[in-house]
Amino acid sequence: MIKLEYFNGESWVSCGEFGNERIAWISLGGDDFNYRTVDDSGVVLTDKSI
């Protein structure tokens, strides 16, 4: 599972779990600023907060 997380300025907040990374990003529509995806091992796959 892939976790989608949002950075609220202080910490990362979980926004849900998805079967793959593509579906996680599609769920946001076009507003993906300050989000990242993380795999089951805790490895950050994509970080759009930078």
C-alpha cells in the first residue's frame, strides 16, 4: 500500500492509503502541493513539498 501524506507546516498528516502511487496522486486532482507518497517501508517515493 502507498500512503499519501500532507505537510501542514508542522508535521506530516496521513490522507489515506492507496493500491499504487498513481492512484494516490490522481485522488488529489490538480492540487498536489505539499503532498508526498510513502511506501510500506517508510521510504518517500515522491515529495512535492519542496
